Amino acid sequence: KGKPRGIQAARKLRTHRKDQRWASKPFLKAHLPSKYQKPFGGASHAKGIVLEKIGIEAKQPNSAIRKCVRVQLVKNGKKIAAFVPNDG
């Protein structure tokens, strides 16, 4: 046996291929809004370089200026804002 062959088999081949692509990890990484597209890339911690100190205002109904820093991650170069505990 094997895959369907014949003049009318194109739709079945195409849809089966479309379904089977989701079984491959590289395809999933590229096409899902998943942990791989987040700044940490699925990790719990990441190393970075501090670019600047910033103060981020708290959302309503709280009122405060949270001490944060802009950080560029070493692993992928993405820039994020990180909270600094025990500061101020």
C-alpha cells in the first residue's frame, strides 16, 4: 500500500500533510504563540545586561513608582523591563 495515488488524490494528500506538519517540533516552535516566542524562551531565569534604570507607575487603583530596569537579554537580545526588589 502506501499513500493514495491517482488523479483525485490531491486534496487528501494536501490535508494529510497539513495535519502531520504539527507533529514536528520546529514547525510548532515557528507557528504557535507559545513559550518559545516569549522573551525567556520557556526558561524560568535569564541573564541580561542592565541598560537603564526606570520608574514604572503602578496600575489603578494603586499609586506608586516601581523601581525597574531596562535589561537586554544575553540569549536572544530582547529588551525587557525587570523589577528590582528592595530598592526604594
